[in-house]
Amino acid sequence: MFKIVKRVEMAGGTVIENRIEAPRIAARAKPGQFVILKADETGERIPLTISEIDPKAGTITVIYMVVGKSTQLFKTLQEGDGFQDVIGPLGKPTHIEKLGTVVCVGGGTGIAVLYPITRGFKEAGNRVISIIGARSKDLLILEDKMKAVSDELHICTDDGSYGRKGFVTEVLKEVLQKDRVDLAVAIGPVPMMKFVSAMTKEFNVKTLVSLNPIMIDGTGMCGGCRVTVDGKTKFACVDGPEFDGHQVDFDGLASRLQAYADEERKAHEAYCRIKNLK
């Protein structure tokens, strides 16, 4: 069992942070890598990118949004409980080096994935401009942590309840027009990454995105996480999860993510009925 040593509810309980005892993973994990978790013997395998790594304490931190049956089950796990399985670290870590100015763009729970990468680029001596967004103020996460590892932090909300009203791409365009940017990193919903990549391409700024396709084994054997990059088939679990945003087929990725939408909805509804949840 992989014990949960700290549990925090964010965004009104729709987003959960778990700090988990996993010393062997913590000793090897790097920013950008992920783990696969399973709550119990009958649970689904869920890939989550690692948000924080503490090798000394032997812990890793993951943050997830409650959206379906499996994450609803994850939410029932409290401090002192544990996941049956935590497998990792998986995927290729982010290549971090001193480049100059790096713009880090995050949306929703993608900010949790972006945070250790942002910190890594800052610690490498880069000037870091961060732009984070959410639908509303109550859904914004990790503001303080992102501020601590950024030279500039811009906040956007779709409804204007906090920060600037509008999308992260609007602020990004202003930054690209004003500053010489050496690299952009965008992590969040597929449409956000698609539009960020389209914008940075206009300014000829290399862009990394972290993809989250359907995944089963996480070792490249099942082929479930295949994505099209530069017209070629890649597996997000072993070739990624990070890719050149200018070469990703985002429309194909979005379509694959909806492949089991009906089944996922029915499973979630059935679970909530059994557990008497709203």
C-alpha cells in the first residue's frame, strides 16, 4: 500500500491533492514524468503527472480533478489510507536548461503539472513568465507556488472573477509581442494547448505541450495512448508525455479522448447511485 500522508481539497472539493509515500519513485522522478495509480483490486489504472517530488521525505504529490468513477473513488481515500498500486516514474522527463526567457502557460489542473517544470526552469537560471488560468477564481490552483517560481505571474479567469477576464492566449500574445521568448511550455485542456501552439508558431517560438491521451499500461505495449506528431504515430507513455506543440494533431487527440465518453458517464452515474452521491 502507498500511504497518503497529506490530503488537501481545493476548488470546492472538485480538485484533490494527495502526498503519497513512494520512496523509490521519489528517489528517481524528474519534472514532467508521471505515475499510474490504482485505488484497489477492482479499480481503474489512472495516469497522473507528478506535481511535487521530495526525495528526502520519500514522497510524491499528485493533483487530480474529480470527473468520473475512478477519480470519485480516489476522493474517498483519506490521510492514512493508501493506493494499492503506484507505478513509476514513467515517461521522459522535461529537458531543462538555461535558455533565457521561458513562458509557462497552464490551465485548470494542468497548472499542477506545470509547477515543477516552471520551478526547474527558474532554478536553471531562466527568466520565467507564467500565465495561468481557470474558468473562475474558485477553480484556480497553486497561485502562490507558481508566483514563488516566476519572475512574472499573470492570472486569467474566463468569467473575470479574478485576475484578468479572458483566456491565457490573450496575455500570451501580448508577451510574445513585447519580449523575446526562447521557449514556451503549455499544459492544460487540449483546446488551450492547441491555440497556444498556433500562436507561438506565428512567432517562431519552440513550444512544449504535455499530452494526456487514454492510457492503460504506461509502458508502450498496449498502444492506447497513441498520438500523431509530425504525421507519425507516437506513444505518449514512452515517447512523451511532452511533444513539440507545433507538430501535434490536437484534433485527433481530442477525438480519441472522447472515444469512451458515454461509457465513462454511465459508470460514473452508476457509482454515484450506489454510493448515494450527487
